[in-house]
Amino acid sequence: MSKLRVLAASLLLVACMSAGAWASGELNAYSIMPEKYASQVFEAFTAETGIKVNFMRFSSGEALARVIAEKNNPQVDVILGGPADTYEAGIEEDVFEPYRPAGADAIPAKFRSKDDYWTGIGIIPLVFLTNADFLKEKGLEPPTSWNDLLDPAYKDGLQMADTRTSGTATERIYSLVKIMGEDEAFEYQKKLHQNIQMYTKSGAGGAMPIATGQCASGIFYIVDALDIQQQGYPVVLSYPVEGVSYGIEGSGILKGAKNMENARKYMDWVSSKSFAQFIVDRKINYIPTRDDVEVTNPALDLSKVKLIEVDVAWKGEKRKEYVDRWINEVIK
Amino acid sequence: MNQRSAVSAFKRDPALLSALAAIWLSLAVFVLYPVVRLFLVTFVVEGRLSFDNIGALLGNWYDRQAFFNSLGLAAAVSVSGTALGYMYAFAVTRLPVPSWLKWFLGAVTTLPLISPPFTSSIALTLSLGPKGILLRLFGVQSFNFYGFWGTWMSETLTYFPVSFMTLAAVLAAVDPNLEDAGLSLGASPGRVFRTVTFPLSIPGIANSLLLLFAASLADFATPLVLAGHSFPVLPTQAYLLITGLYDLRGGASLSFLLLLPALAVYILQRAWIGKKSYVTVSGKAGGRSQFKSKGRLAEGAILGGCLALTLFILYLYSIILWGAMVKVWGVDNTLTSENFRYVFTHGRNAIADTLYIAAVVTPIGGLLAVLIGYIAQRRRFFGNRVMEFLSLLNYALPGTVVGIAYIIAFNEKPLLLTGTMTILVAAYMFRYNAAGIRAVIASLHQIDSSIEEASASLGASAGRTFFRVTTPLVIPAVIMGMRYLFIHCMTAISATIFLVSVRWNLLTTRILECMTELQFAQACAFSVVLIMIVFGATALMAGLTRLAARRISGEGGRG
């Protein structure tokens, strides 16, 4: 009998435990930037300001789903990284707090939200990533045109991201639409689909299979492609002559942030010159949005790459339409 | 026991009433309430009830295809997984194999269960995917791994140990005297199996089919990695809608479609095993005899099958171990301890948090399983069916949906739980206790209630009878359930990926992070550490199960 009571009491106890108070002098963050980069960024931030950072890493979709669900009781103060169109989608859901960081003037307006909901901290163009052994075996040159990927030699050899989950994949569609026009872009993708082995859920998901030779080639953000190359795998990076669009990595403060003062300090810091210099020095493969920092990695030298300008608001507007069209026309 | 005697039982035992109240309260708060909140978000559009969301789904060819794919996959996995599980359970409980071999078979089969599903998916892809090691070895040119086949293989490998654990507990409780009786009356071993052993294991088989069907129906991690675009399934579709298109309503509506088949299977299972008597522990039997030979050929085939599958599993996991120990998999095969150093520095907090949560959930979950199983099977209270159904509901729902429902439900006062450990503990306890509850119910099916009635007629209270008679008899089933619960605390991801917070992080989330960030070696190292931890803990609990089973057959049989 008494054992049953103890049991009932302990069940209730578990049911009633609740959140402890948040300590001060802290910053809580979700990072869409990969963990190995985010840990360095936040370490440097703590070293500079003495503010302790708790963070977790999520893909852009997961992070956004979380902050929307947590809207009434935000668990974090800021988001680090992630494509600008994710932030635009978040603005629709009213989850961001506008703030214009101290260093904003040195960042071109096209890399910032027009109402200061987010600030761009780096840009990442798309790039082709191809297995070097595959090229040698087939006697091919690295692809230098979007049409090169339609070559039957790549049959069942392409892995790239699924548009439903990945910002990398929607970026691919934006590039194609800007290069070819809307209908032609989807015609092209239908042809490309013949060579697809698998659409991966995350933008970087296909890079490892390419590295290990499980498949031949794919289209990625440069940050993921360079990363796999730096790990020592036999891969080649190349750009199409028709050009590529690029993603803007943003950062922003959540509405109702519990450490608002620290969140603002953080935004000032990621917009500063010392931060831009920091990511260059640490070989974190984003190209700084500030133009007063020199990029040293030759792989990030984009002077020979044709970059296509795409308006972020347009991306946010078109995203759902293009994803629906992709499902119904390309993969059907 | 009818309604009136239930009332008198309450008068005699107020403890029973408070236990019942505690269970109903916790089920209401942690199962019913989140689902209702999610239901409201899904079906209430601008203050009015609306089925527009569901209608839109049924008109969409891709979602319709996902619905039928989910059913087909779940059926295939539940049948193949149960068949493999039965083969193993039969070998371990009925064949004269040396005890070290039993231990070995049992230990290896837990490997797929104690590692997050996406870990074995990687090993399977490297073996059977495009240009896979095994395909090259056997010269197979075209094998479409992505889609149904890969997902089916991976899920069967992941879930058949659940079936093995369920069926081994049931088969171990079937008294071999009954089989001996059949044999000594001149029946062939095959006929005894068909007419005695197999029918007696039907509650376990039904149980296993239900668990596996539900598990496959709700699994999102495996199809996420392996199904690709050509084989959409509902949980993955729901996840993609929620995280990819920020469409919470659409994702929630899709998962409500999942509830229909889950409900259907549950009702089918009740109708199938609810009517027959499977009492084998009656307190009236004599001592146990030795197991008799089942015929050389059949024994050889069963053992051969078990060994082949065991070797295949070992092979898959050696790939993961190798990946954790070398610098760059397949390129630079230099041995290094760098990956493990990473795990114990960057992953230290996640390891500590995960262990702490598992240590809290497991014992409480075990007690809860006994209570719910006992009340549902032995006491005929009003609403028992509803209680049993509720206790299994979170298990049938896709994890992503449970996660989202929890965030919606527990993000405001008075139940402000997001970001705490409690929300993780509750999610695990009410989502993964299904195996434990079903096991308790299945083993209570086999225990004649006259044993408890004897205790009651000798004047013992319901509480005393429960703790002194019923509990010891179901302990193997409870510990089995606790093992399963512990394993899930360590490996589950679908629900908790939404519930982890900057303060409470989990090992599985870290592994998935490493995978999506291409830190393959670190992902392998994390998996190896996780598997070591779970292996140690489950070996301990398996030892306890054996000890308890021995006590029952020793004392219960002769007592």
C-alpha cells in the first residue's frame, strides 16, 4: 500500500518538475552554421566579451520550426548562420527582433534585412563537386557547364539535395531560373533527374558519397564542398560558365530574447571587422560580407566566377511555388 | 471482476485508487493533452472545425503514395522482423545450444537495437548501396538499394531484436512439459511445434507484429536516410513538411492519417488473442523437464540461419568500428584516437545528459509498465481499454509529431516545460514504454489469476498481492521492458530532436549532427561509445532477467 503511494507521489513529482531560472551573463543560441565552426565562433566571442554561450546546432528547417514553436517562450536569444530566406520566412511568423548592429554600415545593404531583422555575416556560392577518380576513369574534365551534368556518363551518378528540406537545393533552382527562365529551368531539371541517384535531405548529404566514390558529382554550397576537400578526399571543385547564385549566411535576434543586452553585443560582434578577419584566419569557408577584409584562400577567390544576384525577398516569395512544382514535375 | 466488486476493491484498498488516479493524470497530461492541442492546431481554422487540411492531402498523389508505401513497408517489416525474431527466440529457448552461444546470439542481436538506426544505415549503404563493398565482392551490377529494399532491410535489422526479446520472454514461459506430453503421445517434433509450441506463442507473435508494425510506421530516421524520393513514407513526409516547408498543419494532418492503420492493427490484435486461454503458469504444474531434440535437420537450419544473420550484423558493425578508428574512411586508413578524443571533449555534456535522463526514466518507466499492464489486464475498471490505448498512443504516433505536439502543449504556463529535463523524461516514458506494457500484459495472459485469488482469499490486500505475487511473476517481462526503454533513451531521435535544448542535449542528436556535417569518423566514434554504454547496461539487466526467470520456474513451479 505505502509503496503504491510512494509510486504515485513520485509520478506526480516528475510531472511537476519545471524550469529553473535562467542565469545572467549568458547567451543562448541555435546555430545553423556547422558545429565545428560555431564552437570556434562562440569561443572567440566568449574570449572577447566574457559572455558564456550555450548553443545547439540544427539544420535551417529544424531551427526555424523550433523557434516558431517556441515563440511564446523563446529558449534562445540569437541564431547564428543559416540562409537569409530562412530568416525571411521567420519574419512572416513574427519571431525576430529588429536590431541594427554597430558595424552594419560596412556591410552592403543587399546583405542585410531592409528592416534590420537579420544581418548577413558571410556569403556562399554554389559549386560543382566531382569525384576525381570518377573523372579519371571516364576520361572526363570537371563539369564547367550546367549542361555537362546531363552527359549520360553521369547516369545514376548524381547526388544533390532535396528541395523540401534543403536551402542548398532551392538555391539551385533560383540559379537555374535566373539563367534559363522558369519553364526551361524545370525542363532542365527533368532531364537532370535522369542522372540522379538520390536526393539527399541535407545540403551537404551528397558530399560524402561523392568523396567515397559511391556517386560521381553534385551541386553544393562552397562551404560544404571545400570542407570535404580539406578533409583529404579526392574531389574537384568547378564552376559553371553560365554562373551560380549564392546564399547569404545571416544572424539575428529572436523576439522576446531573455538576454537581450548580450544578444545585441553578439550582433555587434558578428558584424565587426575582427569577426570577418577571424573567419578568414580560421579557414571557415564563408566569404565575409564586409568588403574591408581580404580573403586569402584561393578557392574562395570569386573574381573568375560569374555570380548571379538574386533578391532575398524574391527567394522567400517563390520558394513554396518552386518546391511544389519540383515535386509535381521533376520527381513525379 | 465486475463493476460492483471493483468498487468494493476500492473500499478495501485506497492505494489502488491513488495509483489509478496517478496513472490517469499522467496519461491525460503527457499523452492526451498534447495530442488534443495538436489536433486543434490541425483541424481548427479560424475558430471553426475544418477538414480542409486532410482533404488537400488525399487529393495529392505524392501523399497518397506515401500512405500506401507506409502500410506496405510496415507490413513487410513486421512479418520479416517477427519471423527472424521467432527464429532467434526458438534457438535460444528450445535448442540445446551451449550457454556461451546463447549469450553470443543475444548480445549480437542487440547491436542493431542499441545503435541509432541511421548508423547502421551508413554501414548498409557502404555494403549494398551503389558501388558497395558486398556488391563489388559478388559482382552485382545493378541493385536499387535506395527506396523500398534498403529501408526494409535496415528496419528489419533494427527492429527484429524487439521481436526476439518479446518472443524469448513468452517462449521461456511456455512449460516444456506440454511439449513433452505431445512427444510422448507419439507426435512428431514438427507436429508438436505446429499444435503446441506455436499456438502457445501466439500472444507473443501478435504482440511482436503489433510492435514492429507500429515501430516501422512511425520510424522516420531510416527512410530519411535510405528511402530517397522514389519511396515516400508518411513520417518522413510529415517531417519534411514541418521542417522543410514550415507547414505544421500539413505535417500534423499527415500524421493523423498514420493513426488509422495503427488503430486498425491494435483492434485486430485485441480480437485475435483476446478470446483464447494461454495459461501456462498455473501453479499446478510439476517440475520442469529438459528440452527434447527437435530433429537434426530443423535444428541445423535454424542455427545456421541465426549464425549467418549474426555474422552479417557483426560485419556491419565492424565497418562502424573501423570508421571510428581511422583518419579518413576509405582514403587514409591510419589508425588514430583523435575521433574518440573529440567525443570525450566536445561530446562530454551530451553523454552525461543522456545517461542521467536514461537513469531517471528506466526505473520509473518499469514501475509504470507494471501498474498499467496489471490494471489493464487484471482489473476490469471502467475505461481500461481507453487507458491501455492511451498508454500506446504516443508510440504509434510518428516521433516528429509527438515532439511538435509537446512543444506546442508545454510551452506556456501552467505547464511550462520546454527546455527542461522533464519534457525529455516524459517524452521517453510515454512514448517508449509500449514494449514494457505489452510484455507485462502478454505475460499476465499466461499467468492464471487463481494464483492471485489464492493470495486475496488468504486475506492479503490488493497492494500486498500485487507486490508479493503478481510483480515477481511478471518481473522478466518488466525488466525486458526496462531494457527496451533504456535503449530508446539512448538511441531515439525522432521525437526528442525537437525537445533537446541548449541545456539538455542528447548523444543521438550529436551523432545526427556529425552525419549531416560530414564528420563521419566522429559519428562512428560517438556510435561506438554509445553502443558500449548501452551494451554494458543491458547486459546487466539481461542478467537480472535470467535471475528472475530462474526464481519463478524454481519456486513458482514447485510452490
